Amino acid sequence: MLIRYKLLLSAGVSIAALAAMFGLQVYFSQVQTDLANTSMRIATLNNEMLSLRKDEKDFLSRNDVKYIGQHQDNQQQVKAIVAQLETDFDKYDIPTASLNQFNQAVMSYSDTFKRVTNLNQQIGLTPKTGLYGTLRSAVHQVEEMVGRYNEPNLMVQMLQLRRAEKDFMLRRNQSYVVKFDASLAKFSSMLASSQLAPEAKQQVTKLMGQYDTDFKALVDKERQMGLSISEGELGQLRKAVATTEQALQQLESLALNAITEKQNSAFIVGLSIAVLIALLLAFATLTIIRSIIEPVKRITEVITHIEINKDLAMRCDDSSNDELGQIATHFNSMVESFQQLIHQVTQSVETMNQSCQELSTNVARASRGAENQLNETDMVATAITEMGATIDEIAKNTELAANKASMTHDNAQTGKTGVEQTIERIEHLARQINESAAVVSELEKDS
């Protein structure tokens, strides 16, 4: 693979790793945000339950139907939050047992509160509504009837009945019902012994019967409601509230622990994946860098070896299919060319040295021959001079021989001068050859 492709691959791997880490960061940030929102929803759920309790207390203390509507609105918000929590729990595999238990407790609390509100409405939210209104109407009719006939004793006893009624309504004690029954029996006895006409007695008795019936109906509803906070529907409401609060506390504890565990798990998983991506990125990057650096290192080692040891036989590894392989191939070709050139120059120098040695030998031999010839010529001249004294008759011949000898001597001198010039030229050529050999040696060193 070419280096530019390796670099592109490295850049691609880096970009992919960064994209993966960015996506991982976005995902786990979303997870952290969702889990934080889930925690906030649980806190909101607690606030909504407090609002439900507030509406409940406001209704029980003020008997205003607007608190029933507010209670229902808050209950719808609680249902919406529970539905969202179910989605969150299912999404992140958080156990939903505590949430289901809380939902059931809320439904039970809601049903109980509905029964309590219905009973309150039946009993009467104001003195003129429900059983309160019916009882008030009945007692006013009795009082009017008794007051019409001017019976003070009956009026006093009627006031005792009203007192027992009010005491029961205020104190919600069963003993006042017994007191009411006793006062009613005494009123009936006094009515029977009074001076009222039979028709009046019958009418008062009928009204008192209706009054007694309405009061007993009120007592029954109050008993269903609960004469104390631990009895009747109020007791059930109190138990439902306690169950709901306990379920909410358990939900908060378990859910927050589960959310914390999921957050820690998400952090650990995210960190592990990030470390794995970083390791893979580092491994890929180091692999690519190593695939580039190792061939460069080997080429550097070969060049260094050639520089130090002047060994042109060394070759670079050109097996890689990249720019470094091409560089190694061209370098090997260049070194081989240098090696061949130096070999040729070396052979030429050796041949020239051999030729120069042969030429020098021949020149030396020619010089010795010339010297021998000169010596011989001198000897001949001496002999001729000696013979001229004794051989006069052949003076002309001798003179001619002398002239020839003189010419021979001149030729010998000329030959000697030529030989000396030839020797100087050979020595100059030898110096040039030695200088060429030195240049070749320097070229070999530089290679």
C-alpha cells in the first residue's frame, strides 16, 4: 500500500474513532440526562403526592368541592408521571416492582378518597346539603310544631335532643347516640302525657320519627366515614396514605439506587468503550507509522553502512509496494550503476598502469641502447683519429669517415634528446594517470 493511502487510512481511522467517541459521548450524555430526568420525575412525584395530601386535608377541613377537582388534577399528573417512569424503567431495564406497587397504592388511595368524598357529600358539605340539610329541615319542623302548641317541657327536651345531636356531630362519639336515644324516648313519653290533641301528638310523633330516622342515617354515614381517624373510610384512607407513603419511599430508595447504578454502569461502559477505541486507534496508528518508519530505518542503515564501509555491494529492501520500495529500487539501481562505473574505471586504470609500465620499460631499454651506441660511436671516433695519424693515404676516406662519424654523433645526440623528451612525456603521463587514480579513489570514497 502506498504511503499516501496509509496516511489517508490513518486519517480515516482517526476520524472514525473521533466520530465513534463523539457518538458515544452523545449517547451516554443522553443516558445521563434521561436518568437525571427520571430522578427529577421521582422528586416531582413526591411533590405531587404532597399536593394530593394537601388537597385531601383542605377538603376534609373546609368541605369545598373545588379541592376534589384539584385532587383529581393532581392525580392525573401523578398517573402521567408514573406512565413516564414506566417508560424510563423499561428503557433502562430498571425493576418496576416498586413502581407497580406504588401505582396500586395510589389507585387504592384514590378510590378510598372518592368514597370519603362521596360520604361527605351524602352527609352534607354545608348545613343545608345532604343529610345535614334533611336533618335540619326535620328538626326545624319539630321545633316549629312544638313551639306552636306552647309546651315548654317538650321544648326543653327537644333542646336536649338537639344538644345530643350537636355533641355527636362535633365530638363524633357513640355515647351521644345513646344519649340521643334516651332523650328521644323521654320526649316521646312526655309527648304522650302532654295536653296536646291526638292529631297534634300524631303529627309530632311522625315528625320526630322522621327526625330520628334522619339522625340515624347520619350516624350510619358517620360510622362509615369513621368516628375517628382510625375507623371507617377515614381509617382506610389513613392506611392507604401510609401504604402510599411507604411505597413511595421504597420507590425512591430502589429507583434512585437503580438509577445511580445505571449511571455508574453507563459511565464504566462508556469509559471502557472509549479506552477500547483509543487503544484500537493507537494500535492502528502505530501499525501504520511502523510500516512507514521501518523501511525508512532499513534504508538509512544501508546508506550508513555504504558510507562507512564503502561497500557498494549492499542493497536496500525493495519488497514493499510503496514509495519507499520505489526509492529503494532506484537507490539500488544507482548503487549498482556506481559499482559498475567504478569497476570499469578501475579496470581502465589497471590497463593504463600496465601500459605505462611497459612503455617505461621500453623507453628505459631504448635509453640504454642509445647510451651504448653513443659509447661505441665515441670509441669509433677515437679509433679513427688514431688511425688518421698512421693512415695518411686514406685521409680523404678517413676525413669522410670522420665526417660520417661526426654526423652519427650528431644523430646520436639528437636521438638522446628525443629519448629524454619521451621519458619526460611518459613521466608526465604517469603523473596524470596517478592523479586519475586518486580522483577515482576519492569518487569511490564519496560513493
